[in-house]
Amino acid sequence: MSLDLRERRSVAICEVYSCRLRRTVVVHERAYWVLLWLDWAPDVANFAERPQTPGRKGEWLADFWVENRSGELLLDTRLEPEPPNRVQLSPAPWSLEGADCIAADSGVLSVGAAWHWSRRGLLLNLERAQPFTVAAALGGGYPALANSVRQVVAGTPTTVQHVIDRIGGEEHATMCALFAEVKGGRLRIDWTKPLNRMTRVEATHA
């Protein structure tokens, strides 16, 4: 069961359409960045917001229930407004393992400021890409355009701008198809660098 936060008028919430779940997800504002991450993380198979114990109305176990390659876990977001004194980029930004993930005695895994700041570049890029993938999901996926994007990228890595120039037509639709292919794992970009028109794009197949 999942508790509906919209029933709590005093809670600051965020509503985000999840392409993975194919529905709108409502979370506490502190969990916004983790929600974006869960929607894109390649190892995440499924997730749900605010898992609730049946019969205990008004209480939830954690911010998220997550199913990934390692199994199932409960994931919480700690509210820490101040960044850590020293921030290092995470060597494994798609992972929920490491010193910036703390397991409580209750079995709930929690992430705080260190986790967010060590993935700041990735999270900002996901926020830039999310509107394109949502538009693609709600628009039917643009299959013909997606096929054209794959043909342009096949064989030789190129840039987002080159894909736009080669295909022509409506630029926004091309961007939607491109990032839907990235999200689907058929194309790959370097998430460690700021996302822009010169971002390199390559096919994931051999």
C-alpha cells in the first residue's frame, strides 16, 4: 500500500511523471532527486513511493520501496540542508552502496547530503533530460523518429547537435526520441559532463 501525500495539506510535495512506472508519483520535496535517480537508474527494475504497512493508516515505512538486481530494499532520504565539508564525485553514481548510503537498524537504507552532492552533476542532467523522456512516453515513443536517431548514431559516436542537424524537422521531437533511446538503454551519453548540444552520443550495441 502507498500513502497519498496529497491528503496532508501541510507537507511540501513534488509531483513527477515516472516513465518507468507510467504514472505520476507524488513525493515529499526532500525525495525529489532520489525519485529522478530511481526513474533512470539502469539497475532498478521497479520502485514505489511511501510503502505502507496494511492496517496502519497515515504511516509509511520509508520514502521508497526499490527492487533492483540485488533484491528488494527500503530507501529513505535524510533531510540535511547543509552540504558536507568535502565533496567528492561518486565513482559509482548509479549505485546504492558505499559510505554515503547508511543502513539503519530497522533495515532501511538512507541517503543524505553526501549522496546527493557526490552525484550533483548526474542529478542535474537527469532533470534536464526528464521532460524529453516524459513527452516521448506520453506521445507514443516516436518510433519512426527513434529509428532515424539510431541510424544517425550507429557506427560512429556523434553529438546531440549533429543528430538534430541530420534529421531536421521538429527539434523538440528529435530530442524526445533521442533521450527516450538513452533511457531505454539503446544509446549512451556521458552523464558526468553538463548536458548540452555538444554532448556525445553513441550506440550501446557492439
